[in-house]
Amino acid sequence: MTNSIPEIENHDVIFVIGSNTTETHPIIGLRMKKAVKRGADLIVADPRRIDLVRSSSLWLQQTPGTDVALLNSIMHVIVKEDFIDKKFIEERTEGFESFKDSLDEFTPEAGERITGVPKEKIVKAAFLYGDAVRPGIYYTMGITQHTHGTENVYAIANLALMTGNLGRESTGVNPLRGQNNVQGATDMGCIPDFYPGYQRVDVPGIKQKFEKAWGVKLSDKPGLKAPEMIRAAIEGKLRALYIMGENPILSDPDVRHTINALKNLDFLVVQDIFLTETAELADVILPSACYAEKNGTFTNTSRTVQRIRKAVEPPGDAKADSYSISELGKRFGYEMNYNLMEDIFQEAKKLWPALVGVTYKRISKAGLQWPCPTLDHPGTPYLFKGGFPRGRATFTSVRYRASEELPDNDYPFLLSTGRQLFQYHTGSMTRRVDAINMVSPGAYIEIHPDDADKLNVRDGDIVKVTSRRGSLDIEVMVSERPLKGLVFIPFHYREAAANLLTNTALDPVAKIPELKVCAVKIEQSNK
Amino acid sequence: MVTLKIDGKKVTVRKLSTVLDAARKLDIPIPTLCHHPELSPFGGCRLCLIEIKGYPKPVASCTTFAKEGMEIITASPSLEKLRRTTLELILSDHPKDCMVCERAGDCKLQELAYFYGIRENRFEGERRIYTKKDNNPFVAREMEKCILCGQCVRICDEIQGVGAIDFAYRGLKTKICPPFEKDLDCEFCGQCVSVCPTGALTGKMWAHKGRQNFKEVETVCPYCGCGCNLTLHVWRNEVIRVSSKEDTINEGWLCAKGRFGYGFIHSPDRLAKPLIRTAPKEGVDLNKPQNSSRFTIHDSQFKEVSWDEALDYIAVKLKETKEKYGSDAVGGLSSARCTNEENYLFQKFIRAVIGTNNVDHCARY
Amino acid sequence: MNKDIAIKVCAGTGGVASGGEEVLSAFRNSISSAGLEATIYEKCSAHRVGCRGFCAKDVLVDVIINGEKTTYKHIKPDMVARIFDEHIMKGNPVTEWIVGEAYFNFHNKQTKVVLSHCGEIDPEDINAYIAVGGYKAAKKAFASMSPEEIVDVVKSSNLRGRGGAGFPTGIKWELGLRIESDIKYVICNGDEGDPGAFMDRSVMEGDPHAVIEGMIICAKATGSHHGYIYVRAEYPLAVKRLQMAIDQCKQSGFLGNNIFGTDFGFDLKIFQGAGAFVCGEATALMRSIEGKRGMPTPKLWRSAEKGLWDKPTVLNNVETFANIPRIIMNGANWYRNLGTDRSGGTKVFSLSGKVKNTGLIEVPLGVTLRDIIFDIGGGIEGEKSFKALQTGGPSGGCIPAEFLDTEVDYESLAQVGSIMGSGGMVVLDETSCMVNTAKFFLEFTQAESCGKCTPCRIGTKRMLEILERITSGNGKEGDIELLEELGHHIRATSLCGLGMTAPNPVLSTLRYFRNEYESHIRDKKCPAAVCKDLITYSVLEEICNGCGACKRACPADAVRGKRKSPHRIDPEICIKCGTCFDACKFKAIIKI
Ligand SMILES: Cc1cc2nc3c(=O)[nH]c(=O)nc-3n(C[C@H](O)[C@H](O)[C@H](O)COP(=O)(O)O)c2cc1C
Ligand code: SF4
Ligand code: SF4
Ligand code: FES
């Protein structure tokens, strides 16, 4: 997020696109509702009638996968109505003119044709956002889990840049990170092309810095991204995998493909708190401590580094993940000994200036938002105040591209997957909480009433859902939420794992799979 | 800004502050039961009465704006008598089962009864009776303990935007319930539980787990990216309750997962020993229930080993792979559920020890 | 035959209930079959109630031939033929059915402003209203008055809110005018939740256009373009007539956009309330319109600043609005001079209880209670003596005989421990037990308490429990003091007017009739012989002739005795139902 959570309530316009915020980020959802109470206009762009629609002043129900067209046509109107911020464009960006031309074809009419959103609504969205003083854009996987996810993100950035809506309080672009410490894992360099602090592995000076700090020679070849590792495993290029606290079998697209990949490995280590689906294929399983059993820090979606503290002892011989990593290092003859958790944090800080001001002591009560470069720095609630780190921000013209796999005669429905309020991710934690299971006992497929009529199915019926990759049996939930022709399955449930159906097609840049769009057919089940 | 005098002390507060806000600024205690700083003013309990010079009668400080030059008295024999009588009235319609009440020791009503030393009650009389409808797994509702402060109703409507409960009926029979007095069926965020000043609303899973001598540990929620601050209540190595404080980034609000989703910590399914595979890999039978794996798979395919054995084995296998196929044949997937420190160590291990940049995590899903 | 015939039939709620519609159609049929022309009006409810003694039992009919009015009482459909034959055709009124002198006394001592149209014009016809000068005031306000001028007139008329609290209407409007806002509301409070009250209903049913005209003038004065009339759903006739009136106004261009040809718009809607007493309270009423539970909210802001949906709102009572057109037309002075220094104009009361003439009355403020009870009301029924006057509805107080010369207005009633309230007046005579009366009213307020605040919700219940204890003979020493303490506590600490006034019946009876409480508690006796648990029935042996009527009537077989010799009631078995008391023709049974 470029803004911070408390800033949400002071937006005058909130544009939520591809984020079912109240279910996936409930507390951020509350802030949005608070903003609405204080008079903000909420624009929701979502193919489903998500809960936020109730609080919105405008709902754009676009066909999944058409976000670029939607955003471009909104920007078309913004240019036409001259809502652009000329001073901002001039002083802080580049490439506006050619980008502007790229919008020509995206008239509201064209937008309507591609997205299914009436052109009046596109215009209204442009007026609302264009006229706003402190607008914020919010998105999550509904934007990124597409083969053109990167383009979606560029389009959003363009919108904010052309209106100068970045770098001010309660004004900015805010991707919401789905899991408690995705931000931290990325910050800490658990990505194949960056060391901690977003420092590229293939930039010479940087590599040397890390080699010096760590006392070893490092590789300057960017590594494989997670979906690429799965592919490499199938191809036999990746032979051993060490998974710490992940459950790709349920979370990655095309379960069968993932299972085959993991089975194909010579050696799989899974370190987790439960015997997950993925662990079932492991050669060695290491029992770890959960969040309540260890010390350390998490970084939330608004870059706030916060303390977590050990409250109870882990069960049996389970140990914090740091133990096994250090011990393994030792067995390779590489000492990774730290007396205190904070020592590790200290080491990371030395390599990433943005964290220097953060100490366990300073964050003992409330967290600090990075960048926080000095010990007396108050943290940074919103980014890009004075300018962009790389000088000027560039406009990137993006074309609309259809999703990889669209419904056709054989597979007439468009399937989106996602989350639901009570369960979390692959369910390894929440599905072990009895109370949660009582209110959210099993998987379901949301089907629009008209489609249900056509299929002759009713609430509670079991249907068989099939894609080119697999099929599953699942209970029907007839609901006005999805658009006609769109069906939705939450991915938390092992017994009806939505990812049996999904497509492994990736965004070419971010390598994020297209989990929001694939084609399925639905039949009466014989179960 | 307005300046006023409370109990002889001057205080300056922002316009549209209430007299109660002003008094709190001076740290002058005024008893309240229905006031909540984040919720709309209610003025129901009538405990926060104060006297303002020139006003004919006492007024509720929580619902009176501070005005320039006001002179306020927050404690006088007559005010204390009014408060005492009001408390007596509340207690006359309240069960006396503090002995077994989940909130004893943490109940605003009990505390006030203690301060005002209310033992006998001159107003014993009819009490409300409720038929319990309480099958939901999260919120225990003992509504005869409800003092109708309305905080639950307001939080559900004003903060959560759900409006699952409201006042119903009139007179002494007034109660708070879901429509048609059905069982609660809502988002189960438990926000209502968090603001209830009495034992009327509690977490079901808290029951009989301990009210005292627990340790409070401040930490962060293990679920979504909001980073809500949690307070774990720990009693003898068990997390018995989760709450959140008002002065946190989440303002004390939590969702059902954050507030009630802590049971997995002590799940019998937790892995407790390193395991090494003893049988060839089968597939993954997705039809088995999600929470049964430990017992069904554990014994047939794995054996428990010591940490040293497991780690030695891993080291051997990884070295072997590295030597045979090169560093890039090894990969590591880390986790968004692990700490920054662990993630740092993990990537350092993969990069510095294994010698590859094949490290990633689940940001993409 | 060349006669100008007009027939007015009472067709208010009560009139309809007692066959008004049938009487009306009987007249219509007779007239049309005789080939005559006649104007037929349905009369409004005001007369129905205004002469309760007559038409509460049956239907009241005015027959006006060539301007000469004859009023009949107790008319049923089968009586129409005779009136038609003898009076209308032959010119001989049916004297035995004509109303008596009391009817005229009842009317002549009143000053009718608000009720002047009720019973005179057809409430369902806008033209009837226009014919008596209707909408002239609104037109005047739109054509030639600035908002400030309207406010000034209302201010100097000394009109005060008729909903009970008596807040000066002009000042309220002035606040409404001064606050700036894109949206403002005008609300008419027609909730009228007091049991037995029907003044507002009578006005809404009998003269709906006057209320609407008042609201239109208020809209102009305060710059509001949206209005609501809040009527309880139990008043279907009022809802119907108001809706008809609104529709007619829209057609005539008096409501909607561009009213009276100006660019001013005023949109008026009816909101039907669920009928809780507390919904009459202004803030609860607004919450109710907002779709929330009708529960009073603390007055951090005045409604004129933040009312309905947090927008500036002027809320007035039905009667308040109905006065406005007259004030605009006849001038502030005229109205002010009708009343006292402190409050101008007239007030409608509903007079009931143990007086001879019960019904709706309208009198100038400042008349004495004595005038109302003895002149208009015709004095106490039977040969009983006056004991107290209960005013102000369920949360009013009881005023004893010594204060009968009190001049009625807001302050004077408050001084003697009661309130004006919405204008209920219940006359109590020596057969009323004051403890029981207080209990009766408290039962109502307790049941209607919205439950929000502690003193009202629990406190009134505890007071009620003490009263129950006292009236059932279980009163204890200290109960009176406890009642007083609680009463003052509730009055001082409640959030809204309901709670603040709920103890009034108890506190005022404690003030004036404390001895009755003491008898109940100490002597276990009810001096008025009302409280069942405290009375015993016995037979006066000197009078009893042993007819056995009581014995036959007693449902509990508690009467013993041989025929023709004095009987006796077994107190152990007697259930105190009083059947024997009524059955004895010789007054040989007494209750003490
Ligand atoms: C419990 C309670 C009930 C009330 N009921 C009514 C009512 O039925 N009608 C009414 O006009 N005012 C009622 N009021 C008074 C209103 O709150 C308000 O003062 C009044 O409608 C304002 O109009 P006015 O200034 O024209 O009197 C009630 C007040 C209370 C406290
Ligand atoms: S349940 Fe608790 S929070 Fe709700 S009104 Fe009753 S006492 Fe207050
Ligand atoms: S005084 Fe009674 S009616 Fe008024 S707010 Fe309090 S409980 Fe409700
Ligand atoms: S805190 Fe003010 S009335 Fe309850």
C-alpha cells in the first residue's frame, strides 16, 4: 500500500477493483465503510455483487478479465473531460503524450462493448474519480491473478499518475496483500530476483555487498518463481524442494499438475505446523512452531513492521523455523547462529537502509512503517511524498488482451476462484477450528439464478464441474452475487479443491497464474 | 476550541467535544456504562450525569457538548446518590451469578457495584427472563445479564455495517436480539462481544477456561494482511482467548478468524515430531477430510525421528542433489506465515548455502 | 318543491363505526328516489366526539332546509325514512329525536379555531375547504410574505407547540430558517399515542387541508422542500383523508414542484408509524422515519440543526400546524389576544371521565378548569362530588378541587404538578381511588417505555411493583418514601419526556392524596372502595329482605342465607367480583 490503513477513512473517493475487501481484508473493509459513513463515494468494480456493493455509490460489474478495457475507458473520459493533473504529469512523470494517444480507441462505448459495463457508469466513474481530492484505489488478486495482471496493474498506475493522485495523504494506490506477512516475505528477499530490500540479484554492486555481508560467493542468475519451479519439477530440472509453511497443492492452479510435479522431485522437505496436502508428498516433514509460539516481526500490507511474541510452547518437539534453517546451515558448514531473534533483524537492517530506524524496542507497542531510515524517523505512512525513487514515473500504454481461456461451447461457464470470510487460504488452520467449520462447513459453487434455472439445479444440489484440467463434485449455492455466466468457487476446501480446475497460464512478467478466469462446464452429478 | 471548568479545573477541548471527553482529558473519572468513543452517543445508562452551573437538572455528560465557560461539577452527594440509585436499579434486573460469570473481574457493572458498595437492593423485583437460543458456535448470549447499553447494537450497525441485532419490545421486557428472536446468524466478528461491558455476550470458546492469572501477550494476527494486533490471553501454556486493544491500528476490531480462529494452535493434529517417509509416495486423496491427516497418513507412511536424524538426512539429500545436478536444481518456497526473520534466514540459506536464487513464496496465490 | 336542502351525516371513525355510512346511503337513496336535489356532506369526526354523549352511541345528523338547521341524534338507517317523510317532505321536524339543550351549551361555551371546520365542511373535498377560505393564507404567504415575515407573525402570535412541551413555534421556525442546508424537512407529528386522545385525529380526519396548509406555510418560512406527516397506522381514516388531500393539492398545484406558480417546490409524504407511544417523541419519531427503531436519541443537536437524516428539521404537532393558516389570515394579534400573556390562542382538549358532557372541546388558553368541567362539561355525572382532574395524558398529574380555579396554560398546570401534554382531561369523582389511578397510568408508561434508559425502563417498573403491592394490601412502611425517591429520581435522570413525566401521576397523587396511600398501607383500606384486595362486601341485615338475588348471582357461591331472611357473605369464599352488589335492588350490599 502506498497509504496506510488509518488514512482510508479520509478518502473522498474509494475505488475498489478486484478486491472483495470485506471478506479478504475485513478490517480494511471496516475502514472503507467508515469512510463512506463520513461521506466518501465508493466505486466498486467487481463481477460479483460483493458485500461492499451495498455501501457503494457506483458498481461496475465488469466481465472478469476485462479490467484493462474498463480502466482505459475510464481514463479516456478523464482525458476528454480534462480531469488530468497537468502539473503532476509535467513534473513527475514521463511518456504521457504517447500514452494519451493509446487511450483514443477506448471510448466509453468501446468499454461497454468489452466489459459489459454501461457507458454511463464508466463516465460516472471517471467523473467521481477524476473530480476527487483524496481518492484511493484498492485492489487485490482480482487484478493480479490474470495472464495480463501486469497490464492491469500498469493501467491502475496510469490512472493514478494522470490525475496526480499519488504521494499525498489519503491519496494513492493500494494493493492489499492477502496474507499476514506476504509483504515481509517479499521485503526479506524471498523472491527469486531480489535480495532483501528489493535489491536486484543481477546488479553487480549489490551482489558484492551481499557476498561481503554473508561471506560467500552468490549466484547472479535470477531464480525460478514458484510456478516456474513447479514446471521445472515436472521437467526434471528441479530435483529437490524445501517448502517452509506453504501448501501449493491446494493453492496453486491445476492440482493434478502440482501433485505430479511434487511427486517427480527426488527430494521434498516440508516444514509446517500441520500435515498438509503438500506434506503428504514429502520425504521429510519438520514440525514447526506457529505464530503464537515464536518471536519475531510481521510486516502488514501497509508496510508496518510489528512485533509478534511467543505466548505458548510449541507442541512436542516442534520448533521455530529458524532452528531448522540454522541447524541445516551448520551441517553445510555455514554458521547461522544468532542469540536473539532481533539479531537476525539487525543483520537484515544492515543490508536494507529503509529498515534501519526500526528496532524491537521502538515497535514494542505499535509498529513502524518502512521506509524508516533513522532511529528517530517516525516511519512513512504514505509513499512517494517528495517524488518517486527512480526519478520520474513512466506511463505504460497497455492494450486490452482477452484472458487465456474463455468460455466456449464445450466449457460455457467462466470460473473465478477466491476467498470467503470464515476460511483462510488452504484451510490448514481455519478448518481445524471447530467453530469455524460449523458456520462454513464445506465448499460450494455460486451460480446465478438464471444459470441455475437453465441447468435445472437448485440450492444444495450437487453438480459436477469440469475444466480441461480436472473435475470435482460440489454443492450449488444459487446466488445473485455472480454475473450471469460466471461461477465462483472458494479455494479453501480440500474435498472440492477449486484449483483442480484452474489454469496454469501465467502472467509473463509477474508469473502470477490466471486463477480468476478459466472455462468450465457444469453437469448434474451422479453422486 | 472551547474552555470550560470541571471541578474547578480549567480544560480546553476541541469544539463538539462532549463534557465527558473534557473530563476524561483531565483524568476525572465519571462512571459510564453505555458510552463508547467510537460509537454514536447513546445516553441510555444515565450514570454519567453531571451538574452544570445554571442548568436546572443534572445532564448526561456523554451527550452534552462542552461549551465555552461552562462550570461543571462531576461529583456531589446528590449526583452520587443518583448514580447509586441508577446502579441499584440496573442490579435489580441482573442475576447475581458473578461467581460463575465469565466476565467476573472484567465487568464494568461489577466494578461499579463494588465502588458504590451495593450489597442489598431496595428494588428487588421482577426480572427479565429469556429463552436461550444459542446454537451458534461463537457468541454465548446470556441476555439476562444485558444492561441494554446498546453498544453491541451500535457497533454491529455503525462499525461492522451488518445490523444483525437490535432492540425489541418495550418496557422492562425490552431486549436485544436478532430479528424475530432467532439465533444469531451473522459475520461473527465478535465486535459485539468485545464491547459488551457485562457478561451478557462472551465468546463460547472462552467458557470455563479461566478468568484470572492469565498472561496477556501482544502479537499480530496470523491470517490476512491487515496486520491486526491481537492480545492472546494465555493460561498455563494455552491460548484461552483472543482480544484486541482499542489503541491499535485495527482500533480493537477483529474479524471472526482473528477473534475466534485460534483453536488450531492447540489442535491435536499439530505436528509434534520430525517425520521421515517410510513408504513410497502415493497420490493425495483429496476426499479425505482436511483435518484428519495426522492420524490416517502419519502412521502408515512416516516414522517419527529425532531432529538430528531428520536434519542430517535433509543435509545429505540436499548436498547430494546439489552435487549431482547443480545448485539450481534445488529450490526453496518460503511462507507468508513465517516471520521476517525466518524469511530472511530462509533466503539466506538458499542463496548463501545452497547457492541458488530459486527462492520464492506464495505472494502469487 | 323548491327547497335548498343540505344533509350532514357524521362519518368520522366513530360515526362510521356506528353506522354513519349506512345512514348516509339511506338518505341518498330516499332523496334520489324522490327525485330531489340535496347537498350531502359527511361530517368530520370532531362533532362525533364533540358530542360524545349523543353520537358516540349513534349517528348525528344535521338537516338544513333553507338555512335552518335541525340536529338529530341517535340516527339509525331505519329512522331515515321517517325524517325524510316528515321533515324533508312535509316540513315537520321529528322533535323527539332532536338534540337537547346540553348539546348547545356544550358548543356555545367553546371558541373554535382549530375545530371550526370540523363537522362543517366535507374533509374529502378540497373545494369545500377553499370555499371557506382555505389556502388563502398559503397563497398570501407565497405571494406577499418573506420567510422572515411569516416567522415574525408566528412569533408574535404567541403560538406554542400543541404537542405538549409548549415550545414557542415561531422561535422553532426561526431556528429552522436560520440554519443553512441543502436539504431541510418539515414534519407533522400526528402520532398521538396517548390512550383515549383523539384531538389530532379529529383534525386530520375533519380538516386535513388545514394541517397541510400549515405545513406549506412552514415550508415556505423555513425554506424546506420535503415534508412528512407521521400518522399512526391505527388511524386509517386519517391516512386516507390526508392522502386524498395531498393528491388534490398536487392536482391544484399547491404541492409538488412550482407551487402557487412560484419556483418553490414542496413534496409531502405520509409516513405510517407502528403506533408506539414513544414514537410521538420528536427524536424517536425521526428515527422511526429513518427506518430505525423508534427510540429517543439524546439531544446533542436541536432538531432544527440536525433532525431527520441529520438534516435541519422543523417538527410540529398537528394542531400547531392547523392553527397557522388562521394566524396568517387573521393576524398575530387576533390569535395572541385569544389566549394569555404567556400562550396565545386556543387549545383542544378531550374531556372525559365522570362529567356529564364528554368530548372534544376547544377553549381559549386561560379559561379555568372549573369553567371547563362545570360549564362545558356540565358538571359531575350522577350525584357524586368532584375529586380530581387528571390532565396531560398518561404522564400528567392529578389536580385536586382546591386548584379548580387555575387558569389553563403550560406553566400553571406544571405549577400544580401536572402538564398540558397533548390535552387529555379525565375527571375523577369520589368513586376513584387515586392510588389505583396512578397505578393505571404507570402501567401504561412502563409498558410503553422504549427501554433505552435505566430509570424509565427499570425505575417505573419498580414504582409499579410498589403500587401493586400497596393496592393489594401488602404495602409497607417506607413504601411512600421509596415511591417519592424513585419518582424524583426518574424525573431527574431520564433521557426523554416519557421517563421524565412518567412519575407525575404518582407524585401528584402523593402530593394531594397522600392519606389515601396511607390508608392503603396502614389500614389496608381503599377509601374509594376500588382496590379489590382491600374491600369486603357485606350485607346490611336491616335492609336485606332475603330476596336471594345476590345468592343466585354470585358465581362463587359465597352468599349464605335462607329466603326471606337476611343473607350473609362468606368472606373466605368471596372473590370480590361485585356481582351481588349490582344484583341487589335494595342497596343492602355494601363494600368497604
Ligand atoms: C413520550 C412522548 C410522546 C409524545 N407524543 C407526541 C404526540 O403523540 N404528538 C405530538 O405532537 N407530540 C408528542 N410529543 C411531543 C414531541 O416530542 C414534540 O415536542 C412535539 O411534537 C413538537 O411539536 P410542537 O412544538 O408543535 O408541540 C411527545 C413527547 C414525548 C416525550
Ligand atoms: S448485550 Fe452487552 S453490549 Fe449489548 S446492550 Fe446488553 S450489556 Fe450492552
Ligand atoms: S425515558 Fe423511557 S422512553 Fe425515554 S429514552 Fe428513556 S427509556 Fe426510552
Ligand atoms: S455513559 Fe452517559 S448515559 Fe451512559
